[in-house]
Amino acid sequence: MKTGGRLSTHVLDTMRGVPARGVAVELSVRRDGRWESLARTATNADGRVDPPLLQGDSMQTGEYRLVFAVGDYFRAAGAALPQPAFLERIAIEFGIADAGAHYHVPVLCTPWSYSTYRGS
């Protein structure tokens, strides 16, 4: 199995046009049909997670899920959210096919929308 890659993420608040600081992020892996939590962290002032979520030997092929607690972030930022919020958490399920590659999962979000892609 090839190792040496890394998994990173970045959250941008497109409602205010700033990096999303303090967004809670959870990384899970699917094993035997169940999600197993691997890491919990939060974004820094640049909207990024330091260090990479996976790297070196921990970077393995498989199915993963990132969950971003955007409802809490937007409330803390002063956004007037309804109860319940339209987006409380964003869950992105994705596959890592090449453990030696860099997988970057950016999230651009507002309280009402989000987009993602495989970045570099």
C-alpha cells in the first residue's frame, strides 16, 4: 500500500468573505459498514486545520467523512439563524483511492448553502 500523502481541509465563509475560524471538524473512516471517528479539531484563523487530518502512515485508502459544525460557527459570528437552522452540520463523504496523493477538501459556505471540490 502506497503512503506519504495527506488530507487537508479549508473552510471559507462566503457570506462574509472571510476564512471561517473556529469551525469544529470531525473526521471519520468507514470500517465494516460503520463510521469510526478518527479526529476532532477546529479551523484556525485562516480557516484551515493544522496539522493535516491524515498524513504519512495514517493516510490510507478508503471511505471517509468530514463533518463541519457550521451552525455553531454562524451563530457565533452573529448570523440570525432560524430554529432549526437550515444547515447545522455539513457532512461530506468521499473516497481516498491513492494514499500517496494530497487530498484537499475545501468547503465554501453560508448559512443556506455550501459547495466543495477536490482541491490541491
